[in-house]
Amino acid sequence: MGAGKTTVARALGLPHVETDDDVPIELFEDGEAAFRAREAEVLGDVLRRAEPVVVDLGGGAVTTPEVRSLLREHATVVWLDVDVEAAWQRVEGSGRPLARDYEEFKRLYEERRPTYAEVADVVARDGDDVALAAAGIHIEHGALQRLGELASGEGLVALVSDPHVAGIHGMDAQLALGSRLAETHELPPGEEAKTLAALERLWQDLHLDRGGTIVALGGGCTTDAAGFAAAAYLRGIAWTPVPTSLVAQVDAAIGGKTAIDLPQGKNLVGAFHWPRRTVIDPALLETLPEPQRLEGMAEVVKTGLLAGEPLWELPDGELVRRCAAFKAAICLRDPLERGERAILNLGHTFAHALEAAAEYEGVTHGRAVALGLLAALRLSGRDTHVVEELLRPQPVQVDRERAWEAMQRDKKVRGGRLRFVLLGADGPEHGVVVPEADVRWELDRLIE
Ligand SMILES: NC(=O)c1ccc[n+]([C@@H]2O[C@H](COP(=O)([O-])OP(=O)(O)OC[C@H]3O[C@@H](n4cnc5c(N)ncnc54)[C@H](O)[C@@H]3O)[C@@H](O)[C@H]2O)c1
Ligand SMILES: [Zn+2]
């Protein structure tokens, strides 16, 4: 009580049930047993529903053995751990039966902690931790060393990585997987991994049965390709991305999208295949070369602009946690990209046009996104200095007409109208139609 469960649960924006609503507090007057029995009954009904739901559980519920077994079977349990003074301040004077006397409140708080520790799958400090837990994302400095216990499931693992990352972190991953490790595979480096030829080879080499897990260790190319391999192999097996680049930790490995490329374009074949567990170890970023870091910073700046907070100022661990949680919460609300998830494309319509005009040679995605963010900010009437200072975007040398044509193709794909993500007074807006002349003007400014 007073941990802030209701606030956090509402902020997640997912279907949300407060068991208290259906358990009349008056029952308490008939004795706690009657109250707890009704509570367990209500929880059972809620947890057996097919749709995922956030349940805001009364603090005493876990004292009932039946509740504990329901939770073990049907839920991810997040313990929102706050100190007793903070909790008391929130409930003091509320008149709730267990919040009338500080000493009694504190006694109960201490008494229940061991039970909370026992039932919790995850201990959370704030709403971001809760979003990450709901998305199955585990972030921990040094997590790679605990991969054996953290990778989803308990069965055998096929470790898939890129040759470069395998050379740096592969041995640690193998040691950590221990007896779970059944096979190791390498995908070609970079975008080469995201080809049908590379996946055909991988599929032919895999020996896992349906109870196995693919662990994808590498940047976004590895996680995209191995994730799609997992989505289709034996009609779908579990997978755990272990993203090693900044791009992958804050973006590519979050949200369940997997894909490979076609000669006609990037990411044209793929699947939504949400990993059971994602394991993020920010310590792995220490070996990331500076240019790759800058690639990731473009997505970090994008995320900060969307969130309205300077997330780029945070130290690595916290930066990754906040960015990953921001994307995870949006993807949980809109897993199949039917609405809100589109805001994650801030700056990307311009970026894709520039990358296509360069035929994906010489213009990296991060550089193109940095330029795209400039255009999006200008169209939003916003200041651009954050992008300029952090990402130092340089205009690209591509053919202006080709870039414009690429944008028109994008328009065809998206139902005949170019729509943009802009930053409005109340936050990001997607599906905004901008006059073509303004779009063209901003696009031309990004080209040398
Ligand atoms: N699925 C999604 O939602 C999503 C979102 C964003 C991007 N992506 C995809 O991600 C891909 C780009 O990801 P990327 O930038 O990570 O590319 P990448 O996988 O090619 O990695 C970039 C380079 O960094 C190296 N590297 C990675 N981790 C390292 C580490 N810890 N130490 C040293 N070197 C390391 C890799 O070997 C590689 O050379 C693109 O194909 C893009 O389409 C997907
Ligand atoms: Zn991007």
C-alpha cells in the first residue's frame, strides 16, 4: 500500500484491473479470511483471461497461498519496492483500514517483505522497470555472465552471433550458457546476415527441437536475422536477443519486430515474434567502436525528443534502461504497429529517402536519422541545437530527385499520402500531413 502501484499501472496504458474494486472492503469487517478468499477468486478470474492485463494487486493478497500459486502459474510478478516512509506519506490520512497507525503500518511492511521477495519475478523501482518487466526485458550490468539462467526457458540453446562479436564476447556467452549450450552458429557480419541465403544455411544447420531457444548475440543485424530465424523455424521457437550494440540495446532488440532484406528494399520480409526474454548488458557497450556508438546515439536522441527528456545525458546503464523502457511501453500498447507505435518513426521518412537515394552505400542509418531529425524538428517549429551538438549531422551527397522519388515510393506504400511524425505542444503526433512544398524544401536542405 502506497508503493504507487495504481499510478504506475495507469501510466503503462495497458488494460488494467484493480482487484480491490471487486472486493468490497466491508468484507474485511467480517474477518480477513472472507476478504482474502474473495480476493483470490477475483484474481483467478482475471488471470485466466486470454488477453494480457496489468493487475494491481492489494498488498496483502500474496499472504494467501492460493494467490501465490495463481501468480506462479499465470503472471509475471513485479514488486514495486519503496521505502516505508515514502509509502506511509502516500497513505497517511487516507483512512484505509491498514493505514491508520504508522507503527502498525511499519510492522506489516517489515513482516511482508520476505513474502514479496519470494513471489516477485522482478523488483522494480519505477514505471520504466515495470514496463521492462512486462516486456520480458532484463537489464543488468554483467548480465552476460548470467546468461544460462536468464535466457528464456530451461531447455537447450543455440547461440547465434556475428563473427566479430563472437570473437569479443562469444566465449563469455558460451561459458555462461554452460550445459544449456547445444550448438553455436555464426551469421555473416552486418546486413549480409539479413539475407535468405544466410538464413537458409542457419535453418539447415540448426538441430534444436521445439523446446529449444535461439540466443542471438550481436548488433541489430544479428538480432533481426536470428529473430526471424526463430519465428519461422519449426513454425516458431523461443528466442532471447542479447543485443551488443547501442542501436540494438535501445531499439532493434525491443518490440518483437524481426526481418531480413530483399534486393528491393530493407526489412521487407519478417515477422512479429516477441522474445520470451531479452537480456541487455550495458557493459557490452564498452567494446563498441565510436562510429557504432554514434549510430545508436541517433536513436537515443530520437527517443529523448519523443519522451521530452534529455535521455542522452544519462550514463550508459540508465540511458539504455530509459530508452528501452520507452520503446517497450509503446510496443506493448501497440504490438502490431496499428497506431501509436508509428511515433518511433520520428525523422525516419526523411532518413529512408536519403538512404535509398544513396543506394544504402556511404550513408549510414544513424547519419540519415540525424538529418531526418533535423527536418522533423524544423517542420515542428522546434529548436535543432541538441541534434546539431550531439550528432553533428553532415548533409549528404545524393541526387535530390532520387531522394524525392524515394519519398514518393514510400508514400505509395503508405496509402497515397505522405504522413509525418511531428512534435506538437502536447507531445509527438503521428499521421501529420505536411504541404509537399515544405517537405521538399526540408529534404533539399539535407542534401549537399
Ligand atoms: N527490429 C527493429 O525494430 C529494428 C530497429 C532498429 C534497427 N534495426 C536493424 O538493426 C540493424 C542495425 O543494427 P546495428 O547498428 O547494431 O548493426 P550491426 O548488427 O551490423 O552491428 C554494427 C557493428 O558493430 C559491431 N558490434 C556490435 N556490438 C559490438 C560490441 N559490443 N563490441 C564491438 N563491436 C560490436 C558489429 O560486429 C558490427 O560490425 C539494421 O539492419 C536495422 O534494420 C531493427
Ligand atoms: Zn532507426
